[in-house]
Amino acid sequence: MTTDNKKFIVEGKLADNERLKEQSNFLRGTIAENLTDDLTGAFVGDNFQLIRFHGMYQQDDRDIRAERAKQKLEPLQNVMLRARLPGGIITTEQWLAIDKFAEQKSIYGSIRLTTRQTFQFHGVLKPNVKPMHQMLNQVGVDSIATAGDVNRNVLCTSNPVESEVHQEAYEWAKKLSEHLLPKTRAYAEIWLDGEKTETTDHEPILGNHYLPRKFKTTVVIPPQNDVDVHANDLNFVAIAENGKLVGFNVLVGGGLAMTHGDTSTFPRKADDFGFISLQHTLAVAEAVVTTQRDWGNRVNRKNAKTKYTLERVGVENFKAEVEKRSGVTFAKSRSYEFTSRGDRIGWVEGVDGKHHLTLFIENGRILDYPGKTLKTGCAEIAKIHPGDFRLTANQNLIVAGVPKEKKAQIEKLAREHGLMADDVSLQRKDSMACVALPTCPLAMAEAERYLPDAVTQIEEVLAKHGMSDESIIYRVTGCPNGCGRAMLAEVGLVGKGPGKYNFHLGGDRQGTRIPRMYRENIDEKEIMSELDSLIGRWSKEREADEAFGDFLIRAEVVKPVIDSAKDFYDDPSYSI
């Protein structure tokens, strides 16, 4: 690091997570010893944090926490595992293996599709944790670096083989994921009984202290913005010429997390650094990661993400450092446009003559319900489907690469098991929530369990105002970490306490504008009352085809967020 860059380093007492990484022996800690401790179902001490680097979070069932405490029992400790699936592609063989494990070895029996194109197991007890990793390894899946202070699962736009560009882009997502992975052998040693070697671990990209906070990377193919570029630290926007991928626009510094009551934290859009040709992709990715590694805030974790580094050191300084480290000069950005980000539910024909079926999975929870056997249905499709599955960033599932002769059979199965229905409204398809209660330890309010009823109420309000053919990008996140991506919705709810949410309005349909808080800490009834009034106005006052979020800005219901670092916490109203 050069002397003149010292001014970009935050001095002070390091956050405790830095000590933990330093003392972890390259992410090993005492996890292996902790596994054999059968007196507790928990991972204790530093291991509670360290297992995150191996793709797991420790959780318990909060619905029964108080009852267990009454009985003098520890909480029902278990882990949630998040798999690494670059671009969300999974084979049918892999799917059947994870289906079987979820059924037999997890408390809840479900497969949960996430907002970042992968799946989670929920409720895996300690004796099943090591067998889980070994099962995944046997079928060619791992959970390396899907949590913790590292580059997370790399996303890629889910329009399967609609063009050759998609296939190329997916290959880059895979390369980026592999290139930025931790190189320590800790994962193989602990979970796969890999041989302990005498060689010293070396982390050429992440460094011995890994990153200051989590880091998210995407590859996106306009006009689809299903991966929500502004929610991520590093984005490669695919630029094609004559149907061939020629390079990427590089966007850096997006992120949606914040902390209630701390105005030094805020959601932020990513900055466009410019265009690079394909051969420079890995070098630029590495340079962005290492610049954030060296300049990111390791003193205050709340300000450790890339977005805050850009605000503190200046976008141009960060960009210049990336150019210096990569040896690549950014060219002027190439033009592109986002027009949508929802999944196209139903059949789409690809360029190769094969067909792709996108199944709507409400909240991404694949489980058998009465009269709606989603999990069995997916397994039955997997048994006969010659292609693969794609997990989308909107928590849906694509049956990709269906030959024409298999279409009818797969559709029949999907309909029999409730995976396809003709009565799912546009509104339901455009709504999303994170997991929240009972398993997420950070949740302040319900999200997944609240969403279905909330959407039904919004459908009723839309119908009341003659707007049933319209929809609103509506998202609920249980806490301000923002996994439900509410800070890129037209209506975004952020959990504040049981049954209470901060109510944000004014995002756009394309995912390029952050909504502003309109009402703080209001209950579900008040939210619906506000929406009833505002949708009523929208139905009467809108311009031709004007989306809800755009109407709210034009009608001066809320001020638009222009530069969130400066104006996110401004008064929302024009009238006060």
C-alpha cells in the first residue's frame, strides 16, 4: 500500500470481528472440536461467527423459545445452510439429493429459495451438519463463502438461453465466483475430512483478514434487472454487439442495509465506473475487492461496506485505485436500459428451440402444503426432466431446457402439484419477502409469514379502485439488513417491531430509485389504510401507464431520493 493512500485508511480500535478472523487460523477456529461437543446444540464462542464463512448461520425457533426457557432448556439450536450456486443453476440430480436431505434431516422439511439465486436448508441439528456438507460435496455443491466477510454467491440474470449472451454471462458468473473464493483448506478439512497439509494457507485476494464486511457480486443482462444491481457491491452489466457479449459496464457500491436510528447508515445505489472488455473482467473484479479489502472500515462494522468506503474516499479516488491495481483504464460506459425485473412466469422459448418454464413459488418456500404439494411436484419434475433447474433472484424456479415432446408432461405435473395456476395475480408475482420469523435471529417483524395475507389485502384494494390489472412492486423485509430488497420497491416495508414497520414509498419498477420513508413504525392496519388512500388517488390521477412509484413522486406524495448519502433522511413530505 502506498504512503499517499494511508489517508484512506480508518484508524482506531479494530472491530472484534477482525480479532476473530486474525485468530481463526484461516477460518478453522475450533469448529471441528465444537462439533463433537454433544452437551449443547450450539456452536460456541468465536465458532458462532466462524461457521458463517462456511455458509451457515446458527438459529433457533423463536416461536418456541419462551416455552423452552420455561422448561429450563436451551433454545432449539440449529443451523441454516446457504449453498453456493453461481447464476442459480442446479442439476436435477442435485435437486433430488437436496430434496431428500431436507425431508429426512431438517426440522422444517423445506427447501427455501433465496433472493440471491440459491437455496437454504433451515433447521439442521448439529449431528446432521457434517453429513449435510458431505452430501452436498458428493453431488458437486458447496457452501463456501456464502456468508461471512467474503464475496457471496455470484448472481446472473435468469433468462435461460434466450440468447447466446446468457450462456456466456453465466460462464463469467462462475469464473468470478471461483476467482474470488477463499483459498484456505479449512472447509475441506473440517467438513469433508480433507487431509491436513503442512503447507501454509495463503489468501492472495482476500488477505489474512478477509473483507471488512460481506460483498455481493452480480452479472446482469439488460433489459432484465432481476438481480437488482443497486443492492450489490460489484455488478457487471453485459454489453452485447450483434448478439455477442463484448464486455461489461462495471457498477460499484450498491447496498440496501442500514441500521434503525443511525443516520450514518443508508441504502445506496451503485456508481457506474465505465466499460471494460471481457479479458479484463477478473482483473477488475480482483482490484475492486482488494481496494475494498485495504480501504474498507475495519473499525466500525456499521460503516464497513463498499458503499460507505466510496462515500468516504470519493468515487473517483476509488475508481483510480481500481485502475491502478488492475492495469485497466475504464472506457466510457456503453448505453443500456433496464425495463423490468420480474420473472416471466410460464413458458418461454429459447434460441435453441428448447422451452423454459418459470414456476411461481410464493416466498420461495418449497414445501408440501394441503392441496399444494410443491416439494413433491418439484421432485417429480426433476425425475423426468432432461435439462436443469434455475433459481431466480425473485425466489422462483425455472425448469430450463425442456424439449418440445416433454412440455405437456411437465406442465401436467406442475398443475397437479399446485406449481402452476392461472389465478395468480400480477400483484402476487411482484411481491417478495425475506424469511424473518421464526428462524432468522435478526428479524424484528414478520415478513414471509405476513406477505401472503398482505398481498390478498392489496389485491382487494386494487380491485376496489378498478386497478386489478395493475400491480405494485411490494416487498417486506423483517429488519433493516434488507434481504427482502424493500429499499428498491415501490412500496417497501422494513420491520421495526412485532406487527410494526417503517413504510417506504416511491421506488420505481426498474429498480433504479430508492424509496423514501413516508411513515415510521406503523401497524399493518395503518399500512393498508394508507395504501387504500394512495391507490385511490393513483387510479384517478395517474397519467397513461404511470407506475405507482412514479405517480407518488410526480404527485409530490414523497420527495424522490436523489443522492441517498445526503437526502435519504430528509423530510418525506412536500407539504410540511
